[in-house]
Amino acid sequence: MRSRSTGRRLLAAACVIGLGAGVAGTASASSSSTPGTTAGTAATGSAAAGPGDFGDLKGVCGPGDAKGSTEQGVTDTEIVVGTSSDPGNTVAPGLNQEIFDAADAFVGWCNDAGGIAGRKIKLNKRDAKLFEAGPRMVEACQTDFMQVGIGMALDNTAVEPRKACGMPQIAAYTVSQEAGRSDGSIESITNSDTTSHLGPILRHLAAKDATAKDSLALWNNNFASVTPTGNRTKKAAELAGYQVKVYEELPTAVDNWRPYVEKLKEQNVQVLIDYHSAETLVAAMKTMNDVGYFPKYMVLEGNFYNDKMIKEAGDLIGKSTILVNAMMWPFEDAKDNPATQQFIDILKKYVPDATPKSLGVNAFSAWLLFAQSARDCGSDLTRKCVMEKAGAAKDWTGGGLHVKVLPGPTTSRNSDCFSILQATAQGFAVATDYVQPNDKIYNCDPSNSEPLPS
């Protein structure tokens, strides 16, 4: 039982910390001409999209004449790249399978387009199974050029072996502060550990409904990697004028939600923030229905953008206004955003059984950033070159998949842009009633990413 409970806490950690990702804006990192390539230059004007174009990124993948065995895992014809996650574990089988699905889809698409400046990608998928992150990184150190789109629940155990062998990574997400801040690690969609993604939502909600500030509850997760994130949101809520009447650090596996729900009712909680998962919140909502009390609002992180909540909660969804942080273009509106539609199409073509998920967008963005950077290195393909170019990307959107960000470690600022999705019985929709967009579906303002006072 102890192992099962620990695994569930890890599931929550991976979801909560990893899903600070998203979309916005139209500008992406510049696509400069690539030394040693013949297909790495940016298309201009209204030229038809090429096979290696993605969204507004031109020539990410394609043929070329880059040469040289410049680093471990690099030859004239091949780049050996690894990724890792936890789907093979026995506690929560399939955990973050979308990390592997995104890798398979990107590599299939990129290689069919000609590779990176002519070099084909050889993919090594390493399953950490929750508790084997360290050994998997040791294996990667023997063969791989880099780690890309990586995301492991216990990533702190992989930091030392990764640093010892000089293995850089462009991560889909990191969980621990040790991993997020470590040398040689950046995220393509930065998830800052100096602020709260929910702070801007709380400010906008308070502006619309001042009574929401009267009583707030925060169900934090007692898993050590998640708790600091919830604590930052608690501070952000207090700075925005909310009265935090209930604060609990709960295990993910709660057998009886009634005492916690009764406490919400006693304090007449108007806003509930939860740092667990869609599945556990559904269980709590069923208890709320039994008790006859729902908070007026629920304000949630991006991992709650999950169709399981819609399917399993059913009509209960309408008994509270459920607002979810969004930094990516919603799949429901893919027809209105070419990059999102292209991501879905690529995933369907190369991994037919895969389901589009938020972490898949994180991972795919990391692969795009890697490929563009490696392309621009050309025949000088070294780890140092790739990381310098990836870290210098400005207004990175993954071709239009997500908000404008500056890729970097978790000490970097979050995006200035965000959106809110509202959960309804029919699915998720952009909640323009609660935040006014000023850049497509996003609200962009420097105050949205302001670090919290220390």
C-alpha cells in the first residue's frame, strides 16, 4: 500500500509541475540560414509550406549536407537523441505516455522530411518507471547526444549522473528544483519556480467578482516537489487580497473526502484551488454533491485540462465555475490555429493510437526547439552550440502551439501571456468572460509573470 500511495503522489507531481505549458503570440525564434545545409533557410512571403515546416517555423527539418562526427551520438548521417518518462511503471501504468508519443511523432515526421540538415534522428526512449530515472540517465550517457522532450517524476535522481557526463537536456518539464535549476537544463516552455501560474487568474477573477476574495481554500499536495508550487499560489492569493480560510496539505490518495468538503462548507469557501489531479477532484466533487455544497469557483492548474474530468464528473461540472490555466491553444479549437491542427495531424499519422495531451505539446515544442537549433549549428553540431542557440531563442511559441516564452531554466520568468479555459459539460472553452484577450486568445501583460516577493 505504501508503494501505491507513493506512486500516486508521483503522478500528481509529474502532472502538476509539468503542465505549465501553453501557447500564444505569432512570433517564434528566428529561422536563420543554416551553415552546411541546403534546406534550412526560411521561406518568405506566401510560399507553400514545405515538408519540414511546422506552423510558422520554416525548414525545421529537411535534407542537407552537414557532415562530421562532432560529438558523441553524431555522425555524417545520424544524430542519436534520447528521451525519458515513466509510462512503464506498475503503479500508474501509462503515466505520461504522451512524452513518448510526441517523440515518436516528431522523429517520424522530421526524418520523412529529410532529417536535421540531412542527418536522420535515431531515437532512444528510456522508461524510468518512476523509480529508475538515475539508471536510465547513466545509460543515456553512454550513447546519446542529448536528451530532448524529457520529463520524469523523480528527475532529481537523474541530475548528478547527467551533470557528471555533460549531458544537456531540453526538457518537456521538470519536477524538482534540483532538475529545473541544474546546469545544462532548459525547458522549451519555461515553468518558473519564482511565481505562480494561477496568480493572474486570481487577479482577474477578483476584478470580476470581488466577493470571491472573501473565502479561499487551497488543497496543496504533500509531495515534496509539489508543495512549494502550492505555497507560491497561496502567497499570490494573499497578495491579491484573498482571505485564505482553509489550507490543507493532502495526500493524493484520499479515502474519504467528506471531512475536507465539510470544512469548505463551514468556511463558505468561494474559491477552491487544488493541486492534485482531475481524477481526484472528480471524487471530491461527488462528495460535494452528497454534502450539498460546491465552491462558487474552482481555479486549477493546466493539468486539469483533461477530458477525464468532463467525462467522469458529468453534470457536476455545472455546479461550480471551473477555471483552468491555459498556456497552449486548446485542441477543441484546432481548426482556428494551424500549428495545433498540424500537431494533431502529425500525431495521428505517426502514432495512430495516441491522444493529444498537454504534455505532448510540451514535448513537441522541446523537439522543435532542438531541431531548429541543431539545424542552425549545421556541420558544427555540438552540445554547446545547440544549447546556446536554444537558450537564445526569443518569443518562442513552438511555431504557434503555445504562448510566447524565453526558453530557459526554472529560474527564468514565465510567459507574460496566459488564457483561461472553462470546463463545461460539453468540454473546455476559452473563458473570455474572465480574462480579456489582447493577443489572439491570450492576455499578455508583464504583470502576469511578475516574480513573487521573496
